[in-house]
Amino acid sequence: MSNYENDIIRIKSGETRFFAAIVTDFQEIALTSAYAWLGDIELARDAVQEAFLDAYLKLDQLQNPAAFPGWFRRIVFKHCDRLSRLKSPVLVEIDEAITEISSEIPLLNQLISNESDQEIRRLVEKLPQEQRLIVALHYFSDVTGQQIADFLELPLSTIKKRLRVARATLKNTERRSIPVMTKDSKSVLSESLPDEVAMFIAIRHGDYDAVKQLLLKSPELVDVEQNWHRDLVYGGILPFATRATALISTIEQDDLVMLNLLLNNGADPDGICGCETGESPLWAAALLNREEHAGVLLAAGADPNVISASGNTPLHIAAMRGHIGIVKLLLAHGADADIRERDSAAVWPLTSGATKEVGWRPLDWAKHNGHRRIAGLLHGEVELTGSQPATIIDQPLLHTGIKAIDFFVPLEKGSLIRLPFKAGVGMMVLLGELNEIFLSHSKGAVIWTGFTQPPFDIADLETEFSEFGLSHRVTTSLVSYRESLDRQREGFLEGIGLANAMREEGKEVLAVIQSAQGFETDIEQALYRLAGDSKAGSITSIVLTPFSDGQQTPVASQSWKALCPPYRSQITLDRTRSIKNLYPGIDPALSMSKADGNQLGEAHIRMANKVREILAWYRTRDPEFDWVYQQTGDARTMQARKLILYFTQPFKISEPFRGTPGVSVNRERLLEEVGQILGETTW
């Protein structure tokens, strides 16, 4: 058995320090092959650094240690492929380049040669979307040509033609090309994993020995904050660095042993994170309903009355979310039940010109959100003050109460909705609010299925659910990306089966389906089952698809023509709007629906077209929304700004972070208020 095989066995048994030997053994091979691909030594260094981090996180997936060289080579090439967009080197056939490199490094000569089912799927993934969808339905699902034609609203002759073209494309797939490396440009990667990054990797994996060793070396790491470059996120290495402290990260991971380890090594129980929420560990424990963690923090001297950047305390959060155990614990440790939110708490526009009065007590939040028992504990009246959401999910046209969706992207019950995935645009918050809307109704149900993508694993999604107050209310059928491909597909199909069973029970189901590179055909072959009719309930499916440049083309008033079947609508989020806190950040120009005048009314259609035109005009004048909050300008500019601000909206699931009650607006009021803005001036 080779040295690296022994090292891998030790690493997988918990002796992570042996990964340094793996880096030493394979850094030259990795850098050589990365340079051969990229033709740029600095890009090659970046690719190899990320590849080693990626391999460290995924090592549990490697079943046979002897297969490490080929497995690691594929990881290196994956990161090279991502970075290759930054440079256009001279290309040669891969066989020639590999022959040249392998003459010096024999391990690189281990190429995959078997034409397995996974290889066939990989080739299918390279087809254009319109061909791939038909191939997926025809070959990987039990659907006839006529059923495909009906499903995609295309003639059967078109289906057959596209199948012929797809077959020809698969037969003539060209070999991949990579750049040739010059022989005098080899170098050795000398950088090691930064201790700060290694600390969070160890916390993420529950590696207590590694944390102890890091703290012996650098005791100050006990209060370190997440802080790494976004390339590690886009490369699938680590989640976004939110500047959460080590303690808060441990609470998010629900690891009580790690929490005690950090506190025993001097972690500050009141250490405020540098994140936007400015939260303490106890605030995070209250949000996530981690009662044991909260007890440990309080025993370590945590202050129950620390105020976050949102202007609220842990008691506000627990009362807001209905976490009665946390409320009792905080009160027993001296939490002030009469403390009011700080005046600097965020204030959102609720509707046209209305705002929430700041200064709520925990009791006010408990009453507003209907938590009767908590209101009693806080010595309040049992009369509740919250209003019913203005949503309807059991009619042909869904009324979500989210203004930007109901106005620009009216959703149809039981339809397929595409949501192009983008990071950093508030996508999870929007999905969380839609989950809350469905779950707030007696017949509503939510299921998440599909394929997780590194670095976001199931535990990360469960943390999101806890932050949004959705834990134990959402059904999931997700399998970690660390599992085998067959097991991942098995979990996905189980999820589709669960969604269908819920529908047959009479539930109005929201299915959130996560697509991932390499699994598009699996998603597409299931669309037919999801869109089927039922006399009992329905499945409204939101499919998270990879974002592509083709979805950036501005759409005109007949936007539905740009939307390919079987999808009936598309929600596209805009990063520029999100950066300016114009949530939910829906881009009217790139969001579309096939709901027509018969469903919406001609007045709605005309009004939406007019608003799109105004907002498109304003975007040309203020593309970054730098001046959207200004109070001066000509009549048309001010009208556009009022519309943009009107379509911002606080959500129920965001109440802890914004300090403002969520708002739901019914369709009649929505159209009336937009009409008022349009009628205020003429131009």
C-alpha cells in the first residue's frame, strides 16, 4: 500500500494532520496539470489551492484510497474549467497534452475509459437545453413521444426531429481540448491552508482534535470570524463568509460539544459578530431555538439583554418566533421583559408611505404573531393583534401577498416555475417566505428535494429553515452531495413520490426542487409527473436552475413568448436591487408569466406593461439604483422611484433581522395602490 493510501486512511479516521502530507505529495502534479489546462501560473496556483480545499471537504466520498490520484485530478480540472474563462490560451487536443505531461508524471496517465451510465448522462448534459429535455424524457423516463409533445406544447414531428439531432450530436461529440504547458514553467505550491479557514472547516466537520491543535497553536482563533474570498464559495469550497464568529458557527452547526470546547478555551460568550445583523451568540441561539446552547451560554455569563444591530434582544426574537422554552430560560436569567427595541431598528415601507412604529416590547411581538402562551408569560393580555395573511393558495391563480410576484409574475396553481439560481440575491429568503405562505394554510404543504451542491450541504439548509422558523414544518428528501450518485438520485425520486402522495391526500403542495450540474436530466425527466392533474390537490413546483447568460435578455410586454414549455413562469432576482436593500429584488424585465388577460384581467396586463416600461426607462438613467431614495427629480423620475420602493416589502421570516413586521397585500389593494402611483402625474 502506498504512502498516500495510508495517509488517506488516517485522515478519514480523524487524523486530519496527515492531509499536509497529501498536499506535499500531490502539489507538483496538481500545479503541473493546472498550468497545462490554464496556461497561467497564477491562475493555476488559485485552482490548485481551491482543489486541495475541495478534496479535503469531500474526502469522505472517496471509497477506495488507491483511486485518489484520478479522483483528485478530476477535482483539479473542475476548478481549472471554472477559471479558464479568465484566459484564452492556445488549445491542443487533450490526448496530446496528457501524453506530454504523463511522460514526466505517470500518475496523470490514469484516464477514465468506461462508458458507464454516468458517462452517458454526462454527455447528455452537454446538449442544448431543448434537446436535453426531450432526451431526458424519452430515454430516462417512461414517457411516449406524443406525451412529450403534449407536455412541451410542440408538434410530434418537432419532437422527433430534435431527437434525431440530439442523437447525431451525441455521436459526434468532440474531444475536450486543454492548453499545452511549457516545460520550464513548473513550480511547487508552497502555501498551506490558512489557520482561520482550517478552523472553520474543523468546526464544520466536528473535528474536535483539529480545533484543539489549532487553538494550542493560535489561541486567538477562539474568537475568529468567517472571512474568506468569494472565489472559495463560487468554487464550491465553503459557504459565504458572513463574518459570524466561531461560537455562532458552532451554534448554527448545532454542536454542543464544540460550543463547550470553545467556551472552555476562552471564547467570549457575548462576542458580537461582524455580520449585518450584529448578533451575539445568545441571539443566534434564540433565533435557531437551540435551548441547550442558550443554557450553556447563560451559565458562561452571557448577557440576556444584549441588543443586536436590528435593535432587538434575544427575548424579542424568542417571543417573535414562539420559542417558549427559550423565553422561560431567558426570563429565569434576568432578561428584561419590558425592554423596547432600539430606535435605530430597521424601518421598512409597509405600503405606500406607511411605516411601523419602533419600540416594540417582546410582548408586542408575541401578541402580533399569535403566541398566546408566551404573551401570558410576559404578563400581557391574551388578546392577539396579528392580522391574517392576504394570500390564497387553493385557487387557479395563486395570490401570494408578495407584491412584486403577484403583479409581475402571477403564479398559477399546479404549474412549473423556473427560478434561475444566483448567489447573494436573497433567493433563500424569498423561498422561505413562499414556504411560510403555503404552510400558513390548513391544506398547504412544502417539500424540498433535488440535489445539494458543495459547499452547501443538508445541515446548511436545515440551519436556514431554523433561522426562518420553518424547522419541522418542511418535508425534505435531500441526500448529501457526499453520497453516491445513485443514492442522490434515489433521494430525489423519493421526494417526487412524497410530493405526489401529498397531492393525492388533497394537499396544496409547494415543491422546491434543487437542480445541480450533472443532474439536469434527472430533474427534467420528473417534470411530467409534477405537472400532472389531480382531482384532490396540486403540486406547484419551483425548479432552481443554473443561471445562464441566455436568461439575461430583456423581455418585452409579451414576455411569455420567451419562456419555453413546460415552465409557465420565471422569477429572476436582481443583485443590484438586493445590494440596495430593494427586497425581494425581483427583476421585472427578466421575470415572466404565461397567465393571461382571462385570468388576470386586461387592466392588470396593461398596468404591468406600463410599469415595466417606466422601470426600464429609469434603469437606463440610474442602472445601479444609486439615487432611488432621493426625494427630488422630475415627475417621471419620481414616479419610477415610488414604484421601485412600493415593490419592496418586509417578509414575516425576516422579522428578526429587520425588526419590522412582515406585510401581505391582497391583489385588489395591490392594483389599487399601483394605479394611484401611475395616476399621480402625467408625462
